[in-house]
Amino acid sequence: MTVKKFKLFLASDVEKEEQWLTELSSKGLHLIKYRLGLYYFEEDPNHSYVYQIDFRDADDDYFQLYKDTGWEHIESFIQKFHYFRTPANKESLKKLYSDRESVKETFQRMVQFYMVIFFAMIVSQLGLILTWKGYVIQIVVASLVAFIFIIYLYLFFALKRKIDFYK
């Protein structure tokens, strides 16, 4: 049976997301699909997995490396976030790209990726600013943009702290 759960994580909380997925797997819920905060799980109490999420552009060699080291590719979201799992009872459980330098580089890639989106969002709102008349819809849209702006600032701050931690 497929179970759906909605939960939002910021990109800076990738470790928390991995822990959450691993915890659910230990309870018999195993990720099969992810779509913008909506997680799809299959129920199977006979298995338990450890999850790893990686953020990077990927090619066939990248996926082959994970496969060769015992990790199963589950899902990719926006061709950047890649979800992998391996059995929890595996003897030598080693996450790939988990050394300090690789983790730091992952967070740096996230900053670059989200900076592009952030600046595109800012530029796309120039029309709102240039045609400002104070209409209710403009106030609502400006409030929504301000909220998203604050979330992005928090994301950049959290990613910066993580990058500094892994230096």
C-alpha cells in the first residue's frame, strides 16, 4: 500500500531529511517517490534502509558509483536532489561524498543554485514595483514575495553557517 506524507525541509536541512526518511524506514515506510514536499512510501516492515540525499548535476557515471558501492537510486528531484538508500543492516555502511570537503562543496553548490533562483525572483518582481498603485492584489503579492524573500535569506544564512562549519 502507498502512503503519502507531506513535509517541508529547507535545502540546508538535508541531514534532517535523511534522518527522517531513515527513521520512517525503520518503521516500515520506504520512500519510492518525492514531489515538492509530498513523499510517497511503500509499506514493508521486513526491510529497513538508510537514506542519503546528494545535491549535484549527475550523469551515468555518478549513478554507477552509487550502485557499485551498494546504494540504490530511488528518485531525483529537479535533476539536482538525488535520493539513495541502502539496507540498514549492511556491514560497512559508508555514505558517499560525506567527507568534510565534499559536504562543504555540496552546500556551496546549493548556494549558487538558489542564488540564481533568488535573483530571478527579484528581477521578476520589478514589474510589480514599477507599476505600484497600492491595489489589494499588489499588496497581497508583495507580502507573499516578502515572505519568500525572508525564507531565502534564512536559507542563505543557514547554508553559510554549514559551509563555515565544514571549513
